[in-house]
Amino acid sequence: MDAQPLKLVARTISGRYGKPFDRHFAYWKVQMDPLYQGVGGLLAGSSLPVLDVGCGTGLLCFYLLEQGVLGPLHGLDFDPQKIAAARKAAEALSNPPVFHQGDARDPWPDISGHVCLLDVLHYLPPDAQASLLTSAARHVAPGGRLVIRTGLKAENWRYRVTLMTDRLMNRLKLMKSPPVSYPEQGALETMLNGAGLQLITARPLNEGTPFNNHLLIFGRGTSLESNLA
Ligand SMILES: C[S@@+](CC[C@H](N)C(=O)[O-])C[C@H]1O[C@@H](n2cnc3c(N)ncnc32)[C@H](O)[C@@H]1O
């Protein structure tokens, strides 16, 4: 998306939030983080439900709505303030996303479609990541995708900046948990293959940022929707 339309989308989304901090955060995050365009481009043609686990203030759901994504949109997060902000922002919409407050380690709402885990895995230890990924795989419908963005463990400056920033966000109380464990791509693949999903694509998703973030897309065998790469 060109800078101008993206600015417009960011203004539309941010204007719905009740608190100035949430408005400013949404306005800049939607424009600066390549995440929303990356995932939005992927899911744009689909009408399957979307479940965004660790949805924060709901930016992905609101971005997908602006992109005309047709399926029901759901977000889940354990931070009550973030869910309250997301619900407030959804109030004025005629087709609002549904935001659930809950811990991703507990059972999820009964939704089958695409599952997004965006910048969430590293808040959990490896054993909890494994059970989260198993839950995620169970909620991926035939033709659906599991979309993961995560910082990957690495020996490079991007990894160190990612770790320092995530620690700082927790110290500033902007994030409830500190980072616990960044996964490695091979381990994610092994776990998800065991749960019946195959890796479709993996690429860095960090343009314009100093982070070591990667986008990994998994699907189920031969039933992949051809328009979703
Ligand atoms: C870095 S933010 C990412 C927000 C959103 N996915 C995005 O990319 O715009 C991580 C989110 O995961 C949530 N989170 C972390 N651990 C969680 C857990 N165990 N259950 C539910 N949400 C969790 C946090 O509250 C936070 O909103």
C-alpha cells in the first residue's frame, strides 16, 4: 500500500480508540510496522474466520476490516486494559470484531479458520510454546493458515535489539510479561509438522525496523487455498 492510503487507514483505525495513548500508538504502529500489511495482504481474499491470539489492542483485526476481509474476526488477549481498548474501538462499527479476554494457555474460543500468533510466542517458555502451537494447529481450518510472526533466536545485532526492546517494554509496564524464550525456526517446524501443519513460507518481516522478526506461514497438507501463498 502507498504511504498516503496507509496513513488514511492508520488515521481511521486510530481515531476509534478512547484514550490518547492508544490513538497515538495505533496511528504510528500501523504505519511503521510492516506486520499489518504483510498479514493483511495474505488474508485479504479469504472469507474464513480469523482468530488473532495475543491481539493486543486489536490492530490486526481493525486493519483486516479496512482491507475488506470478509470472515468473522476474533481477537484474544490476557491483558484486560488492551481488551477494553479494543472493545471500545470496536463500538462504533456495524460489523465489529469480537474481542475475548483470556490467557492463551487456556482453551480458546471455538473458532476454526486462520490463526495468527503475532509477536506472542517469546513470552512463553518452550513447553508452553509447544502446547500453544498444538492448540493453534487444532484451530486451523482446511484451507486456513497459521500465521506466526516472531523474533527468532540468532547470533546477530537484530536479535539483541529485539531482546532489549522487549525487556524495556515490560519494565515500562507496556507489556504484562517479559520475554522468556525466542524460538528457532527448526523447532517451530518440527512441532507444527507433528501437529499436521507444513511450512509454506518463511521470510524476515522487519523492513524499516531494527528487529529480528520473521513471518512464518503454515498450512494443512494439500487442502491449501491457492490464492493464499
Ligand atoms: C507484542 S504484543 C503484540 C500485539 C499484537 N499481536 C500485534 O502484533 O499488534 C504481545 C501481546 O501478547 C499478549 N500476550 C502475551 N502473553 C499472553 C498470554 N499468555 N495470553 C494471552 N495474551 C498474551 C500481550 O498482552 C500483548 O498484547
